[in-house]
Amino acid sequence: MKKETSERPEGIPDDDSVRIKPYAGYVGLDVHKDSIAVAVAYAGREAPESWGTIPNTKKAVTKLVDRLYLEKKAFLLCYEAGPCGYALYQNLTAMGMDCRVVAPPRNEKIKTDRRDALRLARLLRAGELVEVWVPDQEQEAVRDLCRCRADFKAQQQKLRQQLNAFVLRHGHHWPTKRKRWTQKHLEWLEGLDFPYDYQSEVRDEYIAAVRLSSSRMADLDQKLNQALQDWSWAPLANSLMALRGFDKLSAVTLLSELGDISRFESPNQLMGYLGLVPCVYSSGAHRRTGGVTQAGNRHARQVLVESAWCYRFPARQTAYMNRKAEGASAYAQAISWKAQKRLCRRYRKLTAAGKNQKVACVAIARELTGFVWDIVCHEKTRISRIAQGA
């Protein structure tokens, strides 16, 4: 990507976190589901001015864009990432406006929509806001499907726990060493006797809810497989499946949540984005480190930490690992084996030093992130070269 040859406005830091060209004004939008507070900070050192509040409708946003066009000046707009998603960003960019979705600044003691919009405009002019990566519609669709599956999986686990708690309260329990939620387990649950008919009806309702949740999970898994066949990033997901602890679901979830991982210049940036780096407090000669920051995308961080638990055991190449890595490139398979040997050895070293298992697995997840970054960056470059050659 070519760098801007024009000079930056006064006060704009020269870094890659903000890609800003000289603008005549900077517009801060405090977005809610029903309203948008608007503030404008013109280039220079004058205080930003409030333009009031408009309805959060396409018609009102179009009028705002027309008002900006009437001034015949270049404006940069921004709003905080939040529950309203990226619809406003897509509308503004479709109208030809330059817009950024930014990470929310730190909280203040006094908070109003007008003050938030003024603060956004001021910080945008100063170049102190961090831009958020905005997924395209295909990317967001796959991410929504993965999050929907995760939500229904949590509901399924809760229903199963509630059914287990119900039968346990009445003195029934399934043998610990036998597998639960098989057909025999469900038949055993259906055959339990209770002193009152109402209790049997409660049992039947719980079982029906569990069966329905299992059916929904099967349907979502089928839809996820269908989506993966047409997804443009399917080759990257196949390459990540070569890593130990990654299956199709975890690979697709990670890519759909993080998006274009190659936008991070180094694996350290990706680790910091995921909140897998330790907190640091340093003042003078004093330096103290704490737990991981847990910043960034929690869904992606959860996938990496869960995958890291697989490195508790010695490195090995099983038939299952070879089978799920069939769609990966030779480079991804080589990096996967290198990662497995390093991370399994690292886990044993950390636990031998007295580290808690959970702490050790988070450390493994941090290093695993570096291997993920390497595979994705290499595979994206290889796929782009093949496309150009075709």
C-alpha cells in the first residue's frame, strides 16, 4: 500500500495506527440506536463545535452528508465501535465519505452525548484514536454464524446441567465413567421413576429441550460446513487446521473474528490485540507485571486458549492430526510440527517451574498466536501469487 505523500496536519502522529490525510474538518458521531450526536472540529486549534443531534435514520444521515458537501471541504468522520455495528460505516462510505470506526476512549466522570461527540472530534483531529478493522459483508456473515453456534452451544450445556441437577436432587445419577448424552443415557433418563406425575412431566420437558438443542447444533454445523465451501478464506482455515488443537470450527471462528491477520506487522501486535500480553506498571525504578490484559476480541482469545490445552501432552503425529491436515499446504504442516514440538516442551518447562496449569496454557496460547500469524501471512502471500499467475 502506498504511503500518503501529502503532509500531515499539525498534531497528527506519524504512525500507521491512523491513516489520515489533511482534512478541513473532523466529525465525531456519538451513535445510539435512535439518535446520533454530531460534533465538528475544524483543522487548527479552535474548540470543536456541536451540530446537535439527528435521528439515526438513513434519511437524516443523508442530510448530514449533504450539509458537509455544501461546505466544499474534506471531512473525516468517526464513531465508536459498539452494539450498532457497521451499518452506519457502510452507509457513509457508500455516500463517498471518509469514515473510521474507532476503539472507545477511556471513560470520564461526566458523560453526555454532546460531550462524547465533541471529544471524538477533538481526538480524531489530534490523531489519538485507534481505528477498528471493519469486516466485509461475507466476513461478518460467517462471524455471525459462528457466534450463533457458540450461543446455542452455551444454551445446550446449560440445559444439560439443569437436567442433571434435577435428577440428582431426586437421588438418581449416571455412572461417572460412562459417557453422557448418548442414546442409552437418554433412554435411562426417560425410564426414571418419580413419586408424582408432575415430576415426570418436568423430566420430559427437560429431555425435549435437550433433544431440540442437539438438533439445532447439528443444523448449525451443517450450515457452517456449507458456508465454508463457498468462503473465500477457506484455504486459510484448512491451513490452520494443521495446527494441533485446531479443528474446522476453531479455525473458522478465529479467522472470522480476527479478519485479515496479515494487517498486523508482527505477531507481537496480534498478541497485544488479543489481550494475551501481561499488564505492566512501570514508574521510575519500580516495575510490576500482572496478568494478561484480556483486551481485544474475547471470542478469538477463547479459541486460542482452548487450543493451547492440547499441548499438555507430548508431541506426536496421530492419524487424526494427519487426516485433518490433509487440506493444508506443506509449509503449514511443517510449521505445525515445529509449533507442536516447541509448545509441548514449553508447557512441561513452565509446569516444572511451578506455574499453575491455567497460567501455563495462557502462555502457550500467546506463543501459539505467533505460529497462527506466520501461517496466515505465508498462505495469503502464496494464494495471491497463484491468483496473479492465473
